[in-house]
Amino acid sequence: MLPDNPKLLSIQSFLKKKRALHKGRRIVFTNGCFDILHPGHVDLLARARALGDVLVLGLNSDESVRRLGKGADRPVNPQADRAFVLAGLACVDYVIIFHEETPLELIKAVRPQVLVKGGDWTPDNIVGREVVEAAGGEVRSLPLIEGFSTTSLIERIRQGA
């Protein structure tokens, strides 16, 4: 059993803290599966955090990852483990697991001023863009470090590399 971490919140717990968090602070939101954490993830999260005062990370639940069609053997790491590792990063302030296919409802609840995804997402395709922009926020697609992806990492492991 993993120890408790105050950065791991349910949406209900986050909503109780939200008013205090928003007071004078710029909230940044990103989301993803983060199945096997690699340098590309860490770089993206650090740069996302640099865009504001608080980084809220929406983490796809195990069921959500499976529905995304990443493969029958995904996620490799269960949601509790993925959440715990992400919460251990200094640049991540809060991790909230979501069960839907997209983080839209979570984005509506968090109401970030900045919504961030990796450069493999064009701003027009980022879920929640309309919500954030309608509230006066900004949406950013940050360039990724080349050569890092969970899918390619898993493939290298399978090939014994």
C-alpha cells in the first residue's frame, strides 16, 4: 500500500480547496495517461508549471486509458502508482484522477487560466479549449522532446533493447 500524499485529490477534495487556490494565483491544467514516466513527460510538466502558480494534472484512470485504445496491455502501471509517482514531482501541485474519456468535466470544475498539452496536439484539438478561452484563459501546445514516447518505450522493452 502506498503512503498518503496530500497532492493526490479527488475532484470533491479539489473543489473544497478551489476558492483559496484561485485567489491571486494562475492555475495551469494538463492531463494525460503518464503510463511510464519518461524525460519527455517531466520536461512537459516542468514547462507547463512555469506558465503559472499551480499545476493541476488530470490523470486518466485505468478504465479511461483502456477506452482510449492504447492496447489491451495498457496501462502498464495502475492509476494509483501513476498518480503517486506524478505527485512526487516538484512541478506538480495536484493530481486528480478522472474516469471519463476526456477531461472536459474536470477542466470545467478546475477552471484553469492556462490549459496545456504536448505539441502532438494542435490547439484546435485540445479538449476544453473553448471553456478556457471563453473564460479569458489561454491554451498552449508545448513542443515535445523528440525521441520520447511511452508507446516506443514499451516497444523497445518488448524487443529486448
